[in-house]
Amino acid sequence: MAILNIFSKRQQHLRGEVPDVYTYDELPDGLRTQIVHIMLDTLGGRGNDHTNEPWKAYEAIVQALCREYGVFELPPTKNYGSRNYVEELINFILNEPDLERTLDAIELSFRVIDSSTRSYPYLLRQDASERADEAIGELNGRFKEHVVGFEFSNGQMIRIDSEYAHTEIVKPVLALLSDKQFDGVQQEFLSAHAHYRSGKTKECLNDCLKAFESMMKVICDKHGWVYNQGAGAKNLIQVCLDNNLIPTFWQQHFTSLRSTLESGIPTGRNKLSGHGQGANPSEVPRYVAAYMLHLTASAIVLLGDAEASFK
């Protein structure tokens, strides 16, 4: 369903009551309710037929969450008589105080929407795939409307730090890595993003480096360029440059290209998270992790675009 620019919203904007900076520490009640509306429209669930596809979808989501959390029922536990997975999941999303657990439930729900509901048999809809796209689009639109800095993309909830950085840096790399040949790189980059979202900044830097190195290994393997299996980023960069992945003109014109690729991602990881930290545990500030995440995305896109045009 389209997001309407109703009178009250326009007045809030005119009065300057809508914040410009994303928040990350809570989901407003109104947003939670809107998300439930989207889920009910797309997953279904209204009715008492416990054998239909919607009921099975809700059951799978609830059981997966219960297993991960080590519980038998999602709180708030209520006596439903016979167990009602639809109500259990909805009440969890509406009432769970832990933001990350709420995002877990939203992520799993929309992962099902993005996969299971796209086929005609699910709810006997000819436009099933279009409805799934609309549901994901509305979910992301509602997050943006409430200025809450998360988005569902590539099967995961990811954190958005700025609209520009997300649109110009993160989205292009996710689009590039959707190609099956980059499955391993995609997994590592999304893991870096998940660690960043959770505040695990050291783990974020480690997975940034893994994704960067894996991207170069994929390209080297595709073209039969020889490298040592234990090669790190520095050696892999050298192999790519020796094989003219980056045209000579670019290497000469952008004199800092090699140092950016060579020192940016690996050095950030090595100095801040890759080695022993001694007696005093080192901290990686979130803004540093954000920079390294965006630098990794830019480097991967650069390598992917260079490889796509390589002759």
C-alpha cells in the first residue's frame, strides 16, 4: 500500500517537528503497528485455518525465534488456549522492549515475505511478487518516515547512518554482490554490516577485510591469476595491479589509488582489531567502523566495475 502524505504529516513538517537525523535506539509504537499491518496484508494470517500457508509461515518464524532465544514461547506469554502463532508474533513485535530482538522478528518475517509469498499458491494472488516488493518498499518507507535508521535489504535489516552514504555507497555494493559469483563476498560484507549495527566494531573491521580480500580472490580465480592461498590484501592488490585490472592510465593519474587500497582497509583492521590488544583493551569508535565499512564498499565496487570492463 502506498504511503500517504496526509494533512497531519504535512503540518508536522511545516512546524519542523520531524527530526533530520536518524535514531537507532527505539521503534515508535506507531511504526511497530504499521509494520504489523504490512505483515498481515502480505503474509496473511486472518482466520483460524491452521493448515494453510500463512499459519505455517507464522509458525516457522515463531519457532525459529524461540529456538534462538532458548524459550518455548515469545513474550509476552499469554494463554491463547490452543497456540496462536499469528498473535504470538504480532504481540512480540508490538511489545518487545529489546530493539535488536524486535528487529530479529521483523527481519525473519520480511525474509519470508521476500521468498515464500512471491509464488502464486501462497495466497492465490496473480500479483504475488509485486505485492512482496510493495511490502518491502513500504517497510523501508515507514522506517524512513519515522526517521529510524534501519532498512531491509538483501534479506537483512541493515543500519543506515546517512541517506547519502547508504544510497551512494552501500546500495551499489549490495547490488553488485547479488551476483551469485560473489556469494562469499556478500556473506562477509553483510556480516560486517550486521556487526556494525550491533556495535561490534572490531568484528566489523575483521569482516571488512575478509570481504575485500575475498573480492580480489574471486577476480583472480576467474581470470586464472596465480596467488598464494595465504595471500593477504597487500599481495592480492599487487596481483590485480600486475595484471592490469586497474588500467595503467588510472594508476598514473590517481597516484594515491594504490595507497588507498593497500593501506586503507588492511591497516584500519590491523591496527585496531587484528592483533593482540595488550593489557588495555582497545576500542574501535563507531565512526571509524562506519568509515571502514564505506571504504570497503567503495573498494569492492571499484574492483567489480574494473573487472566487468576488463579486456
